[in-house]
Amino acid sequence: MAAPKKINLALQGGGAHGAFTWGVLDWFLEDSRFQIDAITGTSAGAMNAVVLASGLEAGGEEGARERLEAFWSEVSREAQASPIQRTPLDKFLGEWSLDHSPSYLFFDVVSRFASPYEFNPLNANPLRDVVERIVDFDKVHCCAGVKLFIAATNVFTGKIRVFREKEVTLDAVMASACLPQLFQAVEIDGEPYWDGGYMGNPPLYPLFYETDTPDVVLIQINPTERRQVPRTAREIVNRLNEITFNSTLLRELRAIDFVTRLIEDGKLSDEEYVKVHMHRIAAEELKPLQASSKLNAEWDFLTHLRDLGRETAKDWLDRHFDDVGKRSTFDLRAEIT
């Protein structure tokens, strides 16, 4: 059997839609043809990353698969106590969004006029308890086989902070997933942090500076492009968030394309600069879903997204496995122009 090919993973955030990424990771671990060298992640991507690293160190690939399933199962279990649920009509019609949920609509309005310091003064966050129960951070720090890079946004400076190695703590993961409309800023070493998606969803540059693996697989769950004009207030806010959370990623992709063209034209030495092979697994099936579905943690929905992720990863592997290590399969120029 041939040795596994080394890849780096870049995992986007997107709330419950991160269960799609779970499915992709689950298939990669089951298939066993890849060796993960490093992972960069933001928000839900950061959570998937630390759960995977903890599981790998504890029980190899099967251990990682078990930990990922346990994590998302716990997320779903905690969500059962939330007042924000789908309506019976939505369930009957098979709609995964929460747009018609009275509790969701009420919370959506309140969050535009009150901060989490006002409506959540105790800063309760059930997700923090889930991560703490599922992830053994001692094992994450011992997982020498996979380098982790977790991104958060420094509230004071507006700059990205990338947590590495033993800096990857429970606080760092929660900082990476701290949406300021929902949660109070996470303080680390006297500095407050918000969701990493504002400055890197996810950041790619650590993979180039701190690893020797040229192949990067981006698992993208936030659509870059939509071909319709948002007309309602909620649609406008949702589209603004998508644009904001993809903006730094597009800038990094533009820089990668620029350096690649210089190397191909002989203007930069390929001995000094790495020619990156970019790949993308995109969650196209998620594009029709409303943004409120990112808060839907029903087990049926999460496993539906997991299965979509597995199917998409399998299809991508069937078409592109031979390309990994040789060439990019993601047309950067078409993406950025």
C-alpha cells in the first residue's frame, strides 16, 4: 500500500454548518489515503480541529472519528434545551431554517438593540461546556503529528491572533468562535478577542510559513458568490456577514495566485518560495440554506450535513486524489477575478 499523501487543512467557521466539515474529515479519516500535516481553523473549524487532534492522539484515526461524532452529538444534546427551535410547520415542510421560530425572531431583534453584556450578564455559553467535556487539551498539546493554528480577532487592535501549540487552550477556541452579538469577548492575557472569521476564515499563511507541505485543502462552508440581490433586512445582514467573513480569505488567495505566477514565469526562485497547490471542497448544497440554520443543532440536521460532507469528500477524492502533490485543483484566477 502506498504511503499516505500529506496535506494541510483549512477549516472555515459557520456554526452548525460546521457539521459538513465533520463529514469531510470523517471520510478522510476513514479513507486513510491522506496524512494531515497541519490544520488552520476558525470558529466551528477551530472546534473540529481540536476535537480531531485530541481524538488522533488518544486513539488514532478511529479515535478521531469517534471524538468528532461525540462532539457533534453533545452539541445537539445541549441544543435541545434552547428555546430557539424549528416550528412544527417547518418540520412538516422539511425546512431546516429557524426563520419562522418566534424565539429566534425575538432574539434576532433583541441582539440588534442589546449587547451580550446586557442580555447575558453571566456570559453563559453551553458550547464552552461541550468543548471542555469532549476535548482533552493535554492530548491536543501532545499531538505532534498535527500542527494546529487557531485564529481569533484582537478587539483592541483589530488584528488577527493565531494560537499555536500550547497556546491552543479552551479559551483560545472559544475566542475563535466568539460572535460579539452573542457572547462577551474572551479575555486572554489581558487582551479581548472576538471571532477569528473577521480577520481570517481561516488564515492560510501559517500553513506556508510553518509547514513544508505544499498541498492545502480548503473546506469552504460560506459561499463566496450569490447571484441574487438580498432584499429583506435579514438577507442584507446575512450577505454582509458572508462578504466580511470571506474577504481576508480572498486576499490570501489573490496573494497565492500572484506568487504562483511569479514562480511559473521564473521571476521567483522555487527554491526560496513554495508553489502552493490549492484545493477546495465547497459545500454547494448549503448555499440555499438560510443563515438561521447555522443555529439549528438538531441531530437530524447535523447528520444530514455530515452525510453531505462525506459524499462531497468522496466525490472530490475520486476526481482529484492523483492531482494532490502535483498540481492545484482550485482555479484561483477564476475565483478572484
